[in-house]
Amino acid sequence: MFEKIKLNKPDQSQSSTYEVTPEESFQIKEYIYPDAEDTRYRTIHGFSVASGEKYFKLREENTHASAQFVVSKLLKGIVNVADVVEHDGEFYSREINLEHIRESTSLEKRMVGYVILRELFQDGDHDESQNNIKISDTGHMFFDFGFAHWAPDSQVRPVNLQKTIESVIVMNVEHTQIDRSKFKIYLQEVLVRLASQIDREFVSAIVNQIPEESLPPEFDNKTHMEQYLYAFTQNRISGMLSQLPDLQWPSDEAINQAIKLYNDEMD
């Protein structure tokens, strides 16, 4: 049985998502999903609380689990991302409940979420086929940030907002369905909020929640991780903001070329 885990609770008035502090100790559970196509996911270890909420243990097949914790905490309250909590050096993702989302979903807001995950953290493993995103009429939520790349020595490409938007369009929807004005306005709002939220104190509070032995292997200690993470996120966000005024909606020709390239890679 786990002891109580105290979770931070963001200002709900500023967010369409929020976290819940469990009232009782956690019970270790093993959840069996015999119909899962991927055999790795037929047995999921985690825990549940009295309210019935479930938390599933994160795997470390791609990105270190604590790196997923960082992505969730940095974006929480601005982009709809699943909660990730830590206990005894292990990390757990909270089962998604879209009833907690207070605003209806929109294609433009989901598109901005895809862009932020892909451009800020190199995590392009989310799309409209409901791959690592849960969508309903009441809202949407991103989860599983196992393909995020932001630590030192990872393959982080330079900021290229134009190319990222083209990639997101190709991967997700017909570009004619998107309200371009709403998309650009919402993207700017999200970037400005992230730039304001992710200050040194905020980053330090997140890193300090990670046990020293659970840090991603690229970091020597918490100070190293804190300094790098703050500089990295500020550089990526400022880079996106600087490119935003010159952002051009991709032409039909550019989109068709990107689609052809994508299809060729898939063949």
C-alpha cells in the first residue's frame, strides 16, 4: 500500500485541466487488458484510489520516465496533458477522465497542442487517429510523452515553427478544416503563457520533486538539470515567438509535397 501522495493543484480558473489530491492510501493493482493489440500493454501495473481513479506505471522504452513527468508538469494548466505523479522513484500516469475538462475541444486547440509537443519537446507521437490523445465532444487530453527529446545529447533540431506546422497538418487533418486566424491567435496565447509560467522558480519546483536517483541519466544532479531545463525551454519558446510574426500558412503545393514525402517514407 502506498502512502498518500500530495499533488500540486493549479489555479482552476486559469486552466481547463486540474489535479485531484487522493484522500486515501493507494492500493497496488495489476490491470489486465487481454484484447490489447500490443502484448506489452496487456498487463499494466499501477494503483487506484477510493474514488476509482487509476494511475498506471510508466515504461522506459524510449524516454526516461522522469522526463515524461517534466513534460506533464511544464505544460499542465496550459496544454491539456495527462497528470504524471512520482512515488518512491517510480512514475505513474493518471487515467484520463475527460469529464474534468471544462471547455469543449476544438480542432485549432488540438493543433496547437500538437505543435507545442512537437516543437518544444520533439514529441510527434500524437495525432487525430487518437494515437496518444483522447478526444471526445467534451474535450481532449494528450498522454504518453515517451518520444519527447529534450535532454542533453538527444537529437534536438533547431526551432522551425513553419516546418512543424506543415508536419502537423500532414499528420492530422485537411488544412482546409482549420480556422487559420483562431489557430494563430491561440498559438500565440499559449506561447506567451508558457514563457510567463516557466520561470526559474517553477522549473526548480518541478525538478525538486524528482528523487536524485530518478533523474534522467544525462544529468549529474538536480542543479545541472534545473539550469539546463530552464535554458532549454526558454530558448525554444522564445524561438517560436520570434518566428510567429513571419509565419505563413503553408501553400497547397508545400502541403502536397510534404504529404508525398510522408507517404514515400511510409512505403
